[in-house]
Amino acid sequence: MRRPGFLTGSLEAKLKMGRDYAKLLGGSGGRLVLSLAYFTAIANVLTVSDFGLFATASATGIVLSRIAGLGFVSPLYRAATRKPHLVGIYTAGLLAAFALSLPLVALGGALFFLGVFAGDMGAAPFAAIVAAEVVCWRALEVVCIVNNGMNRFGRASVLVVAGTGAKALAALLFAATAGREGGLAAWSLFYLAANGTAALGGIALLYPRQRLRWRPALYRRRAADSFAVAGAEVLFYLQSELDKLLVLSLGGPHVAGLYAMLMRLVDLTALPVRSFNMMAVQALMRRPDRLDSWRVRWGVEAGIALVSAGGLAALGLVLHVRPTLLGANVADAAPLVLMALLVPAFRNLVEYEGELLYARGRTGVRATVLAFLTVMKGGLLTLVLQGGEAAGDTAWVLGLNGVFAALWLASAMSTYMALDMRRAPVARPA
């Protein structure tokens, strides 16, 4: 009998998936335009060094936001996907877990600041940027996650676009008022206000209206999985954002600024792929056998790689012809774009494979794989950055392709071995 693949199913189901993905892409397209406006405005108002510090502090906040809530977003998402009537119960649990996790977030933030940022930026701007990511943007993400789980993709897309629009508007207002004279300290307050406004609006208008109910017995049963998800999420974002921290530590704020601009352009081309990843996870949560075929597996991976590299190639060619299209500061990073052509392909594939493990419930394996990738990435990046200093100012950019290729190879081998071991039949004793 033919196994159902990831892309098989009834015509009606395929059309529904196509409509849902179109809604997500609509949100991604709007977010792409607004993100580009936001990036262009802030990257050219701040100095390159200040932009590097801001991007690295924001990356730190993203890592710390995965500690907030202790992974309880996972059971909330599963409830929204399978049993939406329990959203009120799991929302109460998430709020309690968030309150319990705040001391850990504060401790982690203090350690990051003392270890990486002290001497380059003040504590107040750092705290404001981290709070914007941990409290405000994470709350907006939770609203989107719950709406996506309930198949309200249009609402989630609108909220993502609105949140990105709020940051773009804040960047434009900052450029028109405080500007470069206000510097990083002033921008951190604008950034916090924009994220806070977006989060409050999303909660008030788009979060499901259910009464909060306290059910400790349910939370205890989900605690182990939640902690594993939190660990995996922290490790995923640590390995994802570790490069910014290392570049700041080894190369200084100016090189960190150039690198942050390059990776921001890479991120912009990844938005459609992330929408696909979310759809794939939901499909696998409902039908775990969809990805058993190796032909389907490699077909999906090849598609992600081609779309990712093609997006960056198109952007790189445009910037090659018009380097100042996104402003004078970004023009300094424009020549680097085509040098890092394969980075988004391998980076997005590692993210996709992590989502596959989550969809199959392999949270412990996912955490282990991400821990290994974090150590591997740190070591390879250090070698590339130190070797690049000796070879030339931008030689390290070419080395990034090899770093991310190695990470993808390790991730793919680990992910598919784990998935196949899970479904392999267990021999019964005679």
C-alpha cells in the first residue's frame, strides 16, 4: 500500500492548505515590505556601530524570551490546535509560568550584559531593548501562535503586519525627531513603546475570549514537555543568534553592525519559508506519517533551499547594481550579500528540521541536537572570524557558507535518524 506523503491528500484538503498558506504569505508579504522600511530607516539613522549594538541586544532579548514562560507556550499551542476550548486554562498556566520565569530572565540578561555589552552600551538601553523582546514582542507572538493553532491565519497575519508596522512607524518617527543625536538610548525607548503598543493591541483585539481557569493538575502533566521545549527553544535561538554575539565580542561594534545588516537582509528573504514551516508543523501534528518518504523529504528540503538562496540572490543583484538603494550605511554591507549566498538556504533548513522534531514530539532529541549545533557553531565561527582577520576584511563572509553547510549536515543527519528510529518497529521477544 502506498504511504501518504507530505503533499498527498484530497483535492479539497490541498485547496484548503493552499488558501491557508496564501493567507500566511499575505502576512509575510506585508511584513516584508514593512520590515524593509523599518530596517532601512533605523540602519541609516543609527551609526553602524550603534546598529550593531542594537541588533545584538535585540538578539539577546530573543534568546531570553524563550526562557520566559518556561516553554508553556507549547501546551498552549497544542491546545489551540487540537482542543481550542482549553485555551483559557492553558493561558492561565502560561501567565503563571511567565511570572515564575522573570527572575531567570533578569539573571540571564545581567550575565549577557556584563559578559558582552558592558563598556559598549549603557545598561538602561540594553534593558529597554531586552524588555521589548521578552515582554512585548513575545506576547504578540503568543497571540499569533494561538490564532494560527485555531486556523485563524488571516488574523495572525494581520497582527504580524501590524506589529512590524508599529516598529517601522517608530523608526520613521525616531528619524524625524531624535535622529542620530538621540542615539541608541533614545531609540531603545521608541522601540519599547512600539512593541508594547503592538502587543496590547493584539491582546485586546485578537486573543480568544475565554475565561482564565486554573488547573494545576493539567500543568504538572505538561511540565516536563514544557521544560524540554523551553530548553530546545533557548538552544535554537542561542545557536541562531550566537553569531551576532561572537562578532561583537571578536570584531567590535562596527563589524557587528555590518554583520547585523547582512543577516537582517538574510532574515527578510526567509519570511515565506517560515510560513511554510509553520504549515508543515501543523500538518505533521495531525498526520505524523506525511513525511515518511525520502523522496518527499529531499524534495521539500530542496524547495526550501532554492527559495531561500534565490531570494538572497535577487536582493544581492539589485544591491550590486544600486548599492545605495537602502541607504548609505547599508551600502557598506551590500557587497557582502552575494558572498553569503548559501547561508539562508542552510540556515532555514536547520530551522525547518528543528520544527520537524517538535512536530513529532521529539523535544528531548531536539534539545540535544540544538545543544550540539550551538557548540559546533561557536567553534566554527570563532575559527572563521579569526582566520578572516588575517586573510582580509571580508574574507570571513565566504567562510559563513561553510559554517552553515556543516550545521545543516549535522542537523539533517540527526533529525532524520531520530524520526526513523521513532517509527522503526520494535522486535518482540520470542
